[in-house]
Amino acid sequence: MGNQVDRLSHLSYAEVPTVDPNGVDTDDGPRIGVSYIFSNDDDDLEDGCAADGTERDKNQEEKHYDHREEVACAVFNRDECIYEKSVKSEYLEVYSPENLLNKCKAGDLVEFVATGQYPHWAVYVGDFQVVHLHRAEVKNTFLTDASQGRRCRIVNDLYKFKALGPDMVVQNAMEQVGLKDRELSWRNSECFAAWCRFGKREFKMGGEIRIGKQPYRLKIFMSDKQSHVLEFQSLEDMIMEKRRNDHLGRTAVLQELATHFRSVVESKNEPGAE
């Protein structure tokens, strides 16, 4: 897409050192984030692929969803919480597309979820339809078609920014229908849908300059008492990492973090280590 000439895979947590090897969040000390300079979100894995990239059963009508695999997290821009997902929140309850239609209002953000897949976001524009970024094109389709067998929910309250009026949200979405490939300004469906609702340039590609301090912190809740924090130079980069975690699921993310913590402890115990 565009002048994309390379694709950076995500660095493993073993390559992303943090201050506390036990994963307990502290306020002092640096934390290193990940920058997705060349990489687009794996929207091509949203349809028909499992977390390992293998093809799913194309005859499977309703895709599996396990709420226990939700990754609880919060995002901070400096000291302000701008996003929060708690697995205990009532608004994370999922519905069939047909049932969700009874709850949707124009301008709502809709998230389609299935275990082992990237979440897919859309803007509900009324008349049973959504606008969404899918496979490098902004499309206007029926909500039931966009779901592709996934469960769904309204996610207006995940981001804490002040929303635009419903009419403006719908207008933002509809004016982009038909854009594709190099015309696009968003890396994934979430960035597109969130931009439509909140109108913030930070959701767009290149909306922020990646230099200097890393103002965004992604706090992953491992348990009630433990969390792990990564820092990012842009909201876009943070969303890429958050979506990667949603794709992997809680079990895999915790295993990845545990491996990282062990490697940190082992390196500190090596002879000659400071």
C-alpha cells in the first residue's frame, strides 16, 4: 500500500526491555515501546485466518468468541486516560448482528470480535448499514454482512475523547466511501472508525511525528495486582500493538510476557551482568 517497501514484524517482548522484570507497574524509569513504521495492521487476517495465520474453516458460519481471552488494558496520553477496556465492563457484552441492530443508533462505533482474529471496527450509519475500512477500501455494507459470522458490540465508550455529533460522524464516514489503497489515511478499521467519531488527526497515518518523548502508555493488566507497560511515540503505533494483543488473546499475551520476564531475570543472573 502506498510506498510500503518493507514490513516490520512486531518485536517480541524479549526484545522490548522494561524496567521491572516482574511486570509490576512503577512510575519511575524508562519503558521502551514499539514503532510500526512500515507495517500496516493485518486486516487481511481478519477474514478466515487464525492467530497463527492458518486458514479457518470457510464453512464455519458463526466464529468462536471466548470472553476470557479479552485483554484488559488502559491507554494513557501522559497522565490522561484516553482508552480503557475492563473485562468486567457490561458494555463488552457481545450480541449477534441481528440483535445488535435493535441497539444501534447512527454514529455508533461497532466492533466485531472473534477469538484469534483482529477486531474489526465500523461506523453505524443507519438503515441497518455500516461504513468500514476492509481490505484496503472504505465500504458501505449491511451490518449483518460486515459481521462475517462474528459477534459484535457497541464500543462508543472505549475511547474517552469527546465524540462529534451523530450527523457529523455519519458524514465523516460516508464521505470516505470508495477510498482505497494509496488514497487511505488509516492503517486499520479501528483507526478509521475512531477518526470518524472523534475527528482527531492522531488516528491518521502520519498524524503525529515520531520523535522525542514517547507520550503514549499501553498498560496491560495481567492480574488485579500486576500490569505491564509499554510506551509509544504515536497513538497509531499504540493501536497497532493493542490490536496485536487482541488478535493473540489473553492466554498467548500472558505467555509472551512471562517468557520476557524470565529472559530478563536470566540475563541479570548471568556472570558479569551488572
